[in-house]
Amino acid sequence: MCCFLRLMLLGFVCWNSSLVLAAGPAPAKLKASREKAITFLKNSQNEDGTWTFNEAAGISALVTSALIESGVPVTDPTIEKALKKLVSFCQEDGRICSARSQHSGYETAVALMALQDANQSGKYTPQIKKAETFLRGLQFDESKDVKPSDLEYGGVGYGPGKSRPDLSNTVFMIEALKAAGAKSDDPAIQKALTFVSRCQNLESEYNTSPAAAKVNDGGFYYNVSAGGASPAGKTKEQGLRSYGSMTYAGLKSMIYAGLTPKDPRVKAAIDWIQKNYTVENNPGMGDNGLYYYYQLFSKALATLNEAQVKDSQGEEHDWRKELADHLFSLQQKNGSWVNSKSNRWFEGDPNLVTAYTLLALKHCEPTKPAAD
């Protein structure tokens, strides 16, 4: 009898431990929050199928992806109307944006991803393939007389003719190519990895740029070329400060490019995240770009495939639950989210911010305990 009780107790402890390993927010809370947000976005759609502005292909694409990834079927009238409008933005050279867009690279990347989300039947494959070709043509490489030793090599900017690539647009391009089926060894993704590595504050064989050793904390910043730029500012030594959103963007991109946590670049990025872990603000930027940060935070950690983040103090964080619960607390009564503290990068727009949040919550879905 004693042995039987011990076995029963051991079984309970093991089962209970599995429950502890299950990460994420309460499913009922997640479902209720999503439903309110979906209702808000359905009601805020313009008559022509866009959101916010009639020519805002990028915002409309992000909202479309957010709705589909939150479980709204592609046959829903809201989605059908949105997709019809996105297709109407498609131009002969493959870009997906209005004719007057100054951000054709970014808008095409997010539109490609929205069309791919809805492409179960293959209906949008022609538009996706043309958009992919357009995005590949934006990359700074040998086709533009840019050498691998040049700091802009592998990067992507806002569109054709733009003089400077940046990490944000490069990350969108990588994610779009991946959505279109590109593998980690795709030449464009490997070239992009060269640029991504140079936007990291880490002196190494992969980064010998002038800024590399000035901060050397493993984080990332916006742009290494054309003198470099970081909205987080510079150090006294004129180093470019790392900040949260770009560090998670850089980490995600390195994993997409096939790197593992054993690579010193990935390890350094993880170390920075452990030292700067928070769901309260965008580290280095405060409230600026906060919801853009949240969706990159969740995508990167989900891609890393870690249920917990151990911070520099040794505390383990169920990041899915912590982020989701924080986002639930910020949701407006009408179901939307908005950055009430900073309008920078258009985060005063509830359509854009609600889309960012739904995309973040997608990666906060509770994970299942590992099978015995």
C-alpha cells in the first residue's frame, strides 16, 4: 500500500509538473480579447476594403493578416473585401501599393504575407510570385554594383531608388520571402544576413564596421550604412545604441537565416534580451514603437522556440502569459488598442496598433505540455 501511494504521488507530481510547463495566457481570456478586437476591426473597415486611409496598403495588409491569423476565415465578407482591394493595388512590376506610395518595399512585403495567409487554394500565387521578384530586386547587392564589403550589402530600403537600406525593411523582406517559400539558404536571405549582422552591436568576423566595438552589447540598431542611425541615440563614444524592437527583429532574422543559439551572434542577442527583458516598454525607446516591439518580441521568442526567458537576475518568465496579460490590461472598451503615450511611427492609429497586437497574441497561444 505504501509503495502504491508513493507511485500515485509521483504520478501526480509529474502530471502537475507538465501543467506548469504549459505556457501562455488563460485560453478564455485570449479568446474574449481576440473576439473584441476582431469586432472592432470589422466595424472600422472602410467601404472600399481598406483601413485608415484608402491608399494605406500596408496598414490594410497588416490588419488582413491579423484577422486571418486570429481565426477569421478567408470567406468572411470583411476578408474578401480586403483581399479584393489588396489585389487592386498590385502593379505590373510586382509591387503591391498605391501608385503614390513612398514605402513600396515595406507595403509589398506585408501585402505578400497577407495574400499568402489567404492562399490555401493558390488563387493569389501569381501576385505573390511577382511581389517576391519585386522584393528581391530591391536588395543592395552585385546587381547594383554593391560589393560584399560595402556596409549596405544585403540590405533593403523603403523602395526602388532609395539611397539607404535599414534593418526594419530588411527584416520585412526576409519574412516575406520566407512566407513565399524561401529556405534559410536562399541567396537573398544569406545576403540579408550579412546586413543584419552588421546592424548588431557585436564586433566579430561578421561585423568589422566602425560602430561594431563602440557599444558591443549584442543588441541591434536601425541602420549601419551611410554613417549609421539609431533612434535610441548615440553613446559618448558615438556608438549607436541598441534597442528592443530591432534586437528582436535581428534575432528573428538570424534564426530565419539558419543560425542557432550556438552561433555567437544569436548568443549575444539572447544575452541582451536577458538583460533587457520587459513587457512594459520598448527597451531603449520607452513608449515609442511599443506595439511594433510587442509583435516582434512575440514572433522572435516563438521562433526561438523557448517557453521561458531567464533574465539576468536568474528569474524565469513565461513570456507568453506576461505579454498577453499585459496586452489584455491595455485593451480599450471598444476592443482596440492604441499607443496613448506616443504617436511615433503612426501608433496613434488604432487599426494599425490593433493589428500589431493581434499578431503578437497569435504567438502567445498557450503551448501544450510535452508528451511523455
